[in-house]
Amino acid sequence: MRRLTTISGSVLWTLAAAWLVGPAVPAGGQSISQQELTEQAQRLEKLGKLWLKAGVLDETQEEYRDEIRAIKAITIDEQSLTGLQAVVNTPRQDPIDLFVADRLLRPLAWSKTEVIRKALPMVKAFLKRVGKFQDLPFYSEEALEKYRYPEGATETQKAFIDEQRKAKIEKETPIKLHNEQVADLQKLLFELMVIANDSHEDTELFGLLKSAESKGWWAYSQIADTFRSESKRMSIERAKALYEQFERLWNELREDMEHKKLTQKEYVDQANIVLRPADNSTFTYVKDNPCPRLLRTINHLAPMARMPALKDPSGKQPPQPGGKQPPTPGGGAKRPPPAGAGGTTPPGRATKGGGNP
């Protein structure tokens, strides 16, 4: 399993590149101090401000690449956790706080299992405090008129409307960036919960999967895929317990979809926002059949659980996922954001609606 989904390449970096200009990194296996973490966070915060101003992250920027090299060389041990928690929880501007935390927490993915278990409450608490998906503003058709060129508009009128559009996008871009970082932190949390190899974490995460799927949140697929990717490292007992849980959910969903004559369901992906200068900006919607996805996870668990692989009883070839479908453009009132899409409790806690499982 790749331990870090948002950064490609090997987790461990050789010190042969130490001649490169950039932040100093601790030697492989060496614990990092709170002062070193603070300095790392300060550099990341500087990059985060540039990212927020530009509205996009330039991962080819040498300064950013140097920081990622330094992060990949960090070792988080039990002695580092107190300092890490203090640095991550230092107040920062939104969404720069998420930008910094996402990167500082990444080394946990290659830490020892005991360290991950002790770090999980900190990660969950951080997400509970600041890691909530935000809603997009919703405009009526009448309100959207100010962003649209009237028939026969003069160049002066167009220039004024262009400024209005620019202001609208500038207002909504921080929401897009915030949600992207929340999603990255969620993925990291899901990964840490699975790597922790703990029955309580498995139970909690599977509960989040069921909740996300039932409420139409795309995060359900990320959790299923995370379980699947870790399956080859599982003990027989753990794999069998998960196999049985996934099998029950697969049967429930398959029967429910057959009863409702559905071949696909629609899920909202709040991490993927389409900004529209003259219309309502939108979350992305994904059409997907959850049954084949769950069945793939079951059959990855099967050999580790010493259980049989399963097949769709109907014998039918399952439909291919339809992919991400942005809502219909050109209308302000055609598709409002989903009810309760933001301001909800993040993963790892009980929820009441919204985009966080």
C-alpha cells in the first residue's frame, strides 16, 4: 500500500541529496524536535500564503519541493508527538492551518504502529475543530443577473461585470482550497485508522463508511479503497471480521438497489468544486454503483480471511461507474448545494448530516 496518497515517490529519501539548497532535514531514523517542527511549519505557512494568494498550488516550485523532501525525511516517534500536536494546533489563517497540518501530519503514515495509535486522537481532534467542509454560497436567478452581460452590453458594462465576476471567484476560491485540504486530511485519517491495526479503529471506520454511503458522500469509496489496499497485511482474524462486515453491507445494498431498480447512485464530492463566474459554483457529483466496489474489497480480503471469493448472484456484468458529473451549468436555481453540506463533524466522530462521514 502506498502510505501517502497525495505525494508520489518513496517515503524514505537518501541523504545523498543533502547538497541541494533547502531546509535541513534530520538524519534517517532521527527523532525531530518541536523547534524543528516549528521551523518547518513556519516555512510551510509562508508557502501556504502564496498558495492562497495564487489559488493553486505549484508543486514544481523548488522551495515547495525542498519542503516535501524535508517532510519525507521526518521520523515521528512517541517523543515527537507532544511537539507535533503543539505545532499543528498553533492558530493560523484558514485554510493555511489545514495546508500546514496536512503536510506536518504526513510522516505519521510511515511511523510505527504504536505511534500511529497514540497520534490518532490528536488527528481526529484537529479535524473536529477545523476540518469541516464548507458550503458554497447559493444565488437565485435574480441575484446572478449582476454577473451576466445584458444584451447589447457596452465594453464599459462588460468591464464592470468582469470585476463583479472576479470578486465572486475570489470569495469562493478559499472555500475550494479549504475543502481540498479537508479531503486530503480525511484521506490521511482513513489511512492511519487502517494502518493502526486496531479492532476499535476498524469498527469506527467501517461505521463511517456505512454512514457516508447512506448519506451520499463520496468519502465512502475512499474508505473502501483504503481497507482494500491494506488487506494483504491483515491477520486472518482481522480480515475475516472485515470480510463479514463488508459482505453484510454488500448484500444489503445489492438487495436495496434491486428493489429500487437502480443501477447507480449519486454521491457528492465536496472536495471537487467547479467555480463558475456567472453561475452558481458547484460541488462535483459522482455516479457510481457501490456494489462492485464493495465486492472488490471483499474479494481482496477473502484470501487473507481464508474465506471464499464472492460473485454477483445475478451473474450480470456490473455497470461501469459513470464518473464525476458536474451539475448542469447555466442556471442559478437548477441545483442548489446539498442540504447540510458543510459545518458538520469530521471523520472519527458521530455526525448529523453534511459532507463529513
